[in-house]
Amino acid sequence: DNPNLSGVAAAALKNIILMFDAFYDVEEKSKAGNAAATEVMKSWADAEWFAKGPKVPEKVTLTVFKVTGETNTDDLSPAPDAWSRPDIPLHALAMLKNEREGITNAPKQIDELKKKGFPLAYVGDVVGTGSSRKSATNSILWYMGNDIPFVPNKRTGGYCFGTKIAPIFFNTMEDSGALPIEMDVSKLNMGDVIDVFPYEGKTVNHETGEVLCEGWSLKTKVLFDEVQAGGRIPLIIGRGLTGKARASLGLPASEVFAKFEAPGPKPKGYTLAQKMVGKACGLEGVQPGMYCEPELATVGSQDTTGPMTRDELKDLACLGFSSDLVMQSFCHTAAYPKPVDVETHKTLPKFFHDRGGVALRPGDGIIHSWLNRMLIPDAVGTGGDSHTRFPLGISFPAGSGLVAFAAATGVMPLDMP
């Protein structure tokens, strides 16, 4: 409204996607004839926030950081160091601290490989089994990701290749803006410099041109958009903002974003699980492999990952939960709390209460025994780690970032198993 500041405000708002209900304030001003507000609405409709992001290049030259065998998330984010998980740079010091074949001093080895002048890629035979997905992802990206402007102590981007990548770890990498790719890594060795062609599905030796692996493909072409947007979660939020802006301006759906591949022909029937998820999506059912965003009635957060979920909620500018029940427990740290746990016990409950959630007290018991009394038989839920084993309804586990997104928005991105 202020003519001296409207231009500056509009320029800032064009690149802000965390608008939520504030979108309607801008829409109202635009319909009332405010030129700056209309300019912002058109920018959102044209997805300018997305276009300014760097696209995945045709060829990426990387140095291989190879960890042979299986990398469990506990290797990347050891449980004894769980207290430091919210402090990403500090917690990253514990990554691969236990020596194994080819790994003697991971931080020092990483520094040596960086001297070759190329970004590093985390490569493993099997990557990401285990339950500490978000903190494990944070540690990898701290060493191999890119700085986020004006956001300290956190990084995005990066590359992760594995012959097999655990599904939830894969999703957590997506959420963080990394590019995870499943390919045969048997010919990739520690310190190799490789050229990766993401659009062709080919990996070659940078110096000799020898083909090391080919014929692989991305899980979905939408991964390119996720990297360009800075992660799957920013893409979902921004895509929704663009859709609302275009609808308000009377424009057709945007053609800027990649489309999810349609599933096969409609089946003759659906399983009970497919019907439950379908109901949460407003559909009769969902097919295996289909991308969907079911509404979530229940979200559970426990204490070893709760502080990370809190930080992710702050990043999402969440002031109120959209899911019907969001519960925080203290079942892991109540009996023998460290000093940092005592502080968490004091501060985390208020954070959840202020946003409409429920926080148990230390000593109240494990989260399962409370959540299980409040479940709805045909509803969908999620939670961190194992806190998704609902005896009623259906649930899908998630990393801390996705738990925060589900609590804040009331929906969860899901590739139906």
C-alpha cells in the first residue's frame, strides 16, 4: 500500500513461497486494484520463483566418496550422538566415525578429495537403511552439499548414488534438494572423478571416457524439478502457490512443471490399504507406484528427532498445525536425560502447544501407547522412525522434514507402495 515501499515488497514477495493463508491478503489487494499486488500474483502464476533456480546440468563432473557395503543411517548419524542432531555441523563430525573398509578418518578424507576441484558424490552399494534419515542426510549434505543463502549451518543439493537406496532415505534426500540416483556402482571407486549424464542415464570416467555404468534412469522426471526448486517440499509448496495464483487470475494449469507418470489401467479392485489412502485423497483407491498427497489425521514426533522437526517447522514458517492430531513424546530421553535433553523437555512442549499440538510429559510413556488410543480406523498417519506402527488405519514412516511438512500442511507426498 505504501508507494515508497511497494516495489521493494513486491520484489521480495515474488520469491517467497511460504505464503499459506497470507496469499489471500495479496489476492484481495490485487482484486482491489493494487498494481504491486497484481504484479506479485502474475509472478507467482508464471512460477518465476521456480525459473530462477539452477537446472540440473546435462553433465555433472564429480569426485567419488565411496563407502563399500551397506551404509546404515546409524553409520552416518550414530545413536550415541543423537543429542547433537539439531546442530548439523557439530553432528556431522560423528559421520562414519567408526572405521570400516576404506574409511579411516572421513572428514580428513573428504577434505583431501575436495582438493581435486570437483563436488563430491556419496556412493555406496546399499545406502540409507535404518531410521535416522534426516540427520544422516544432513550430515552428508554438510560435507557435500551447497550453502543456502542467508541460512547458516544447513546445506542443500548434493548427489547420492547407490546400487540400492532405501526408500525413505531416498525421499529424505529428495526433500533436502539432493539428487539421489540408483545405479550400478560396482565400477566406481573412492577418489574416481566421473562424469554423470542425468538425462542420458550414463556414468563415465572423466579422464578416460570409459563407460562405468549406463542404462539407469531417475525414479521420476519430477526429480529434476525438485532439485531446481531446492527440494521436494519447496516444490510442492511452490507448485500449490502457482496453482492458486493461476486459478485466481483465471489462467489454465501451468505447463512449467514436469508431470508425474500416470499409473497403468484402472484395476478391477483395490486392497484395503489402497482404499484407505484413496479415501484420504478423495479417490476410490490408489494404485501401486502412483504419486498422491493424502490428508493425514495423525502425526507423531518423538524426542530424539523432535528438535529437528521443530527446526524444520520453523523453516516452513509454521504457526499452526493443519493435521488433526500432532503429538510430541519424550519416551527416549525421560529416564536418563542429558543436559541438552533437560532443556528440550522444558522448551519443546510449548512449541507444540502454541501450534495446536499435544506434548506428553517426560515419564508419560511411549508414544505408541498414547497415539494408539486416538487413531481413526480408516485414516492415514505418519511419524518419525518406528512411531508409525498403527494398529488402526494405515501409516507411513517419514524423516523429520516430512513429519514437519505433514504436521504443518495436513498432507504428505507419497509414492504408493
